[in-house]
Amino acid sequence: MESISIEELYELCVDTIKRCGTYLINSDDLVIEYNIFEEFDIGAISFLHTDNLKKLVGEGLISVDIMRKSSTLRNEFLAIQQGKEWNINAVRHSSRWKEILELADEINSMVVRYVNAER
């Protein structure tokens, strides 16, 4: 198995988080399905894993706060997969999904601020 560079890991992590957010509430069913149930699902399992987030913190690419919130996002997302809210309608109307989507928005804004502050 080929390993990815830390820069690629960072890009994949950021791309994963961008696949989730409140913008999806008013999106087409196909957009929600693709972004949440395909792209974010795969990325959350892989790129938001604690080991990968720790690598990104160690390299100074994300803050500890971003790591903690991303880990929470991953855990909440994985938990919702096991219940009745694992569907497009719930993404639009469930309070649990609203919390997940808002947390993704918060992390997205933190990543942008962190990267800009480091430059």
C-alpha cells in the first residue's frame, strides 16, 4: 500500500469536512446523497481518524481544537449511521444532523482561519 504525504492527508481531511455542512439542507437529494453518504462517509472513516488528525497537529497543519472537533464530528457521524436517521430526509430535518452539519461548518471556518493565521 502506498502511503500519502502529509500535504495530501491535509487536503483529503479538508475536502472531507467540506463535504458536510448546513449548505446541504437546501441541496438536491443527489447532492446530499453523494456528499454525505459517499464522500463524507469514506473520508470520515479514513481521514478524520484520530491517528491522521494527530499527524496533522504534529505537522502544524491543524490546531488541537480542530483535531478535537473533527474527532467529535467523526464520532457523531459514525453513531448516526446505526440509527433511523441515516437518510436524506433526516439530514434536512433531524436535530442530530443539524448539530453535525453545524459542527462541520464551524470546523471549516476554523481551518480557513488557522491556515490564514499561519501564513
